[in-house]
Amino acid sequence: MNLFKNFSWGVTTAAAQTEGAYDKDGKGPSIWDEFTKKSHKIKDKSNAKVATDFYHCYKEDIDLAVAIGLKIFRFSISWPRVIPEGTGTVNQKGIDFYNKVIDYCLIVGIEPWITTYHWDLPQKLQDKGGWANREIISWYVAYVAVLRDHFADRVHYWILINEGIVCIGGGYFLGVHAPGKKGIRNFISGTHHLLLAQAEGFKVLKQKEGLQVGTAISCTKIEPYRNTFADQKAAKRIDTLMNRLFIEPHLGLGYPIDDLPILKRISKYYNEGDLEALKTDFDFLGIQTYTREVARAAWYIPYLGALQVKPKKRNVATSVMGWETYPEGIPYFLERFAKYDPEKPLWLTECGMALSTDEDDQERIEYYKKVIQGMKAVLEKGIHVKGILLWTLVDNFEWAEGYIPKFGIISLNQKTLQRKMKKSAIWLKEYLSNMNMK
Ligand code: BGC
């Protein structure tokens, strides 16, 4: 039996990491444009003013994806390119750009998928508090309505918000991502508003018939350091934060307060009816997973009472991100999420590994072989997974890590902007073409 018969392969990209053209054709500044001005925040002191110049090179990139045999091209819309001030006037040139991307995908026969939000909030909205301001629900809803009205005639698959935990955790709690805010109050309020915005955004998109609308959830396998009660409880708190907080309220399960008591504070931000409003019957769930983390109890760490035991200390191999490469997390999370609702289609909407090398990326090939193995095991069990989207096509701006980690299957010469298929892209091309012949 060909397990991959009704299964799709594609790739995920994101505007802030690829487009460049940061102030071209009326685009407003995003929080990442602002954040990268503080060069000490970015490991190689770089920024994304040019990035991969997808703004000008989109045809070449889409052609490369097609040449490899990929069938889905997921990209995100830059909110400040479409609505420079965050609310109000729509920038027609921004709309024109995404129309060109979508139309080109359709011409060359690859399905365009839209992510409405992959972390590049308009700076103007951050000036008003960003995700910590409840008004963001209405700002986001108005933005999503603009996207629906312009693009939903041709784009059928939509992902609302990419990885809420990374967006709010990195940007509003740890301060390592834009907008660089810290603290529990920002985190708690940002979490609640982001989830409410996503739930409302879902309703706005579903006003148009025939759309498939989902979300993309960051998942990290968490294990206790020692087999003690304290470490197990610590691991459970971290697991709740990383893997449950940004999905269970949508599934009607409420906030997982019992396993992460600090979440009690969210009630401070509740308006009447909020818990009901959060319930969202997504058409699919997107799982994204890269690594595994180990937690141990640490009573002196505020809110979480837990510490991460770094991979280096555990003597496991790490990628240039400092992460343990862990494709085993893919079957684990697909099975785990299928338990919420076995009927709900799942997609692996991101997976990948970072290397510091350019073209000879044999390690990445080994990684993807394991991904395929894990996926086969899951499909054999009858779990409803519909496809894999790789992270990512072309080496790009890896947020606070700058351009050091290379996640692409295509390399980029940053000076000439020349693209070149890596060994992994050539391997994948062959793999996909052999599969199609079966
Ligand atoms: C994000 C990407 C990011 C990748 C690797 C995912 O969490 O969606 O934007 O580049 O991980 O860090």
C-alpha cells in the first residue's frame, strides 16, 4: 500500500524572514524592522532589510519549489505591507505584490497557502501596546477581513497565527524576539488577546465558503531530568506552557490552569463570554516541531519553578541553533494531537534542521529520512495526517540568530542573491519523483 497516496509535500516560508524590501512601495515598519535596529539583539548584528529579497525574487523561488516537486507554497503576509499603520488605509501596492505571488503559484501549478501572521506586527500597533492591548482583537479582525476580501477567491488554505507561544513567549516574556518586551503581565495578557484574536479571525475567514482554516502550533517534547516527583511536575508545567496553552482553550478545554497555576492570572483579563469565544472548530491543526527539551525542578525560578537542562549538558548532538535535533518528536506529537479529535485533519506545517554549512548538507538528508520514517509509522496507525511542509526553501533571516543557522534546502549567496539547490534539495527532488512514479 502506498501510504503517501493522498499526501502532499510543500514548503513554508515567512514574510519577515524572506521578503526584504522593508520600506518599499509603501510598506510600514514592523516590530522586527524596529527590533533589528538594536543590533546587539541579533547574533550576527544583521537585519532583514534585504533578507532573501523574495519581494523581487519570488518567481525564482516558486520555480525552484516546483522544480523540486513540491505542491504547496506556504508564505505569510506582512501586515504592515498591506496596512502600513496597522489599521485603516490599505496599501494597494502591498495587495498587488501578494496577488502576483498567488497568481504565479497558480500559473506554475503549486498551491498557495497563506499564513496571516508570522510575527511581523506593524510598529504603529506596538506603539499602542501590541498584543498586550485588547484592542488588537479588532485590529486583527479588520486586517484578516482585508486579506479574505482580496485573496480568498484563489487561496483555499489559511493558517491564522503561526506559533503563538513563540510569538508571545519570545516577544513579550523573554524579550529575545521583537518587540523585546518582558514580564508576566505582558505574557499573560498577550496570550489571551492573541488566542481571542485568532478565534475571531477564524470566524471572519469562514464567512467565505469553502476555505480550510487552521492554526500552526509550536510543539516541543518535554521530558523530566530525573525520575523524581518534583522533576516530573516541573516537566508537566513546561509541557503545559509549550504544548497545551495555545491550543486547549480553542478546543473548548479552557486554560490548563491545574497543570500551570500561574495561568490563573489570565482571569484578570477575561471579559464576559471570553472562554466561549475562544472555542474554535479549526478545519485542521498544523503541528511544527524541531527539538526536545529536558526540565528539572527549580523552586527559585519564578512562575514556572523549572529550569531547562541544556542539550550540551546532556551530551546530545545539537544543531547550530543549540537545539537537540529530534525528528522523533514528529510521530509523538501527531499521535498526541490526534487524541484530541481523531477526525480532525493534521498537517506537519513545519519541520527542518539548521546547519552552518551551505551546499553539502548530508545531515539534513538523514534528518528528512527519519521524518519520512516517522510519518510512515503514523500513517500506518491510521492517523489523519495530510502532508508535510518543510522549513524552509531558501536560507533566510533566522530571527535573533540572524543568518548564522541555515534551514534552507536551497543556499543563498547573500551578496549576489544567487540561489543554489543543496544536496538535500536534489535528494528530495529525486525522492518525490520516484514516489510519483509508483
Ligand atoms: C518558526 C520559523 C523559524 C523556525 C526555526 C519556527 O518556529 O515558525 O519562523 O524560522 O521555527 O527556528
